[in-house]
Amino acid sequence: MRESLPDLNIILVKPSKYDDDGYVIHHVRGVLPSNTLNALNGLIRHTAQQMGIGVDVHLIDETVQLVVPERVMRRWSIPGVPTLVALVGVQTNQFPRAADLALRFRQLGAMVAIGGFHVSGTLALLGLTPELQQLREQGISLFAGEAEGRLEEFLSDALNGKLKSVYWMGELPDLTQEWAAPLVDESVARRFVLPYAGTMDTSRGCVFKCSFCTIIHVQGNFMRFRSPELIEKHVREHYPRIKHYFFTDDNMSRNPQWREIFERLIRMREEEGLRITFMMQVDVPSYRIPDFVDLAAKAGCTQVFIGLESLNPDNLKAASKGQNKTNFYQEMIQAWHRYGIPVHTSYIS
């Protein structure tokens, strides 16, 4: 039996999506953990500690866990303690499911907020669309943009039992400050193929101007980055519980600190025996950056994800993705393969 009750009960839900027949997609084991869940877990706990309030934080990833709102509320709601349910990291293809969950949790008496790229990107590019307005009218709060530096207001409102209808982001947060790093929840991590895997973004934003991309409208058309010291500190603190990372940067090769990050990881691996490995996202021409592939391999890179987008030069030009040269593709893949690093690719046309 616990000694005291928390001031606030928080349930973070990463929704799945519906298939073509309307069924929610679930997996026995997940592959890539949600960085948003991990990031908010760390940020909320850190902010609550700074505020001097007690919080219970529960994480659910619907891609590997069943979410029945009635059962969730029976399990985790506490009489006399306000409950906040946040649908987090919601992509456009997950929005219909997230909206359904949000409405049901609201009907069950929880305060509810929804955030992620769909909400943030829609508000940034289109404004308050009918589907977002409908959620607002049902008492569901919209959280647009990143969470660093903004959670104190959000948690204070939740403590008072009344969320604002929209939380707008002003300035993009400065990542060089020592914000709390993502924190893995073991009850979720054990449901993934690699239960010892974690996530972190070493940078946010992108310097390119691809017409189809939401990153530059939500995270900025420039690079913001965490200090290499903070990244090393986080890796050390969580080793060996976390031995493999998915660096979720949209394009880690454009992080101006990539060399120092790799060199720190190399020292930890070669001089101290910390067997850290990672997967990252980079761009097509990154293999032409001097030492980039070589140092990435030595630092523990085991996979890269690269957006080829198209094999048609005209399509690439139309999408303002001039950095992709189709005559580089074969050479690029071979450059990574020479170091034994598999290449995952994506296409839009």
C-alpha cells in the first residue's frame, strides 16, 4: 500500500491506427519504440520534480498493447486525484483512432489532450480544421509543437482541473539546455523485439526544403541540437539497461556535432567496452561527407534509414529534393554496405 497519493495521475497513450477494414492494428512484438512516449516520460517526471508535485505516469503503446479506455481508467484512476490522458505522437494515419480514444476517455471523466505531428502540422499549415474544432468542442485540448519548456503551464492547468483548449508553441526550444532526456518504461520496452533498445534525438529540424515534408514546418528549417556531453551522459547513465538506440533525428548527418558524438561513442566502445549500437536517419549525400560512414560504423551504427523518395529525377525536382541524385543511389548503398551496415529506404513516388 502506498504511503501517499500523487497530486496528478497521467496516462500517456501512443495510439495505433485502423486497417482498411476498421480494425485496430496490433503486433505481438514491436520493432521501433516510440520516442515520444520516452521523451514525455522523462520530461514530465523532471518537470514535476522541479514543481514539487507528485505524479504517477503510466505509458501505453497501442501498437503492442490493447487499449480499452474503461479498463485503463479502472486500473489507473485514483479517487480524488485528477487524471490526465494524453494521446501523444499522433501521426495523420493514427488520428482517427486517436480521436476515438480521446472522446471515450473524455466521456469517462478524464481530462484529455492530443498532440503530435498531425495536430502540430495541421495547425501550422492549415489552421483549426473541422476535425480539430470538433475535438475542441468536446472538451479535448490540442497541444501543438514541442514540449520542452512548456510542461509547467500544462501540468499546472491539469492540477487545477481545467486545460486550455489549445496550447500553442511560441519559440522552438533551445536543445542546448539540459532538458531531461527520453526515459524508457520497462513495462513497454519488454514488448519489443529488442527490450534493451531506447530512443533519443540528438538534433531536430532539417536544412532542406522538400515540399512534402512536415519536419521543417513543425521542427524548423534549421538544425537545433543537444550537446555531445549531454548525449554521452545519458548513454552512460542508462547502460547496460539500454544498449541500442534509435537516434530519431530527421537527418543526423546535418547535425553539426555529429563528429564529436561519434568520437565519444567510439571512445566508450573501444576504451571502456561499452557495446553501444544505434540506428539513425540520414540523407542520400551523407556518404560523401568525409569520415561520416567510417566513424558511424566505428561508433556502433548497425542500420541507416534513408529517404530515396523516387527513382525519377523529374519527380525529385518537382518535390524540391534536389539533394537526391539518382546516379548516387547505387554508390551510396555500396558505401554503407562496405561497412556491413544495412540500408532501409523509403519512397513517396
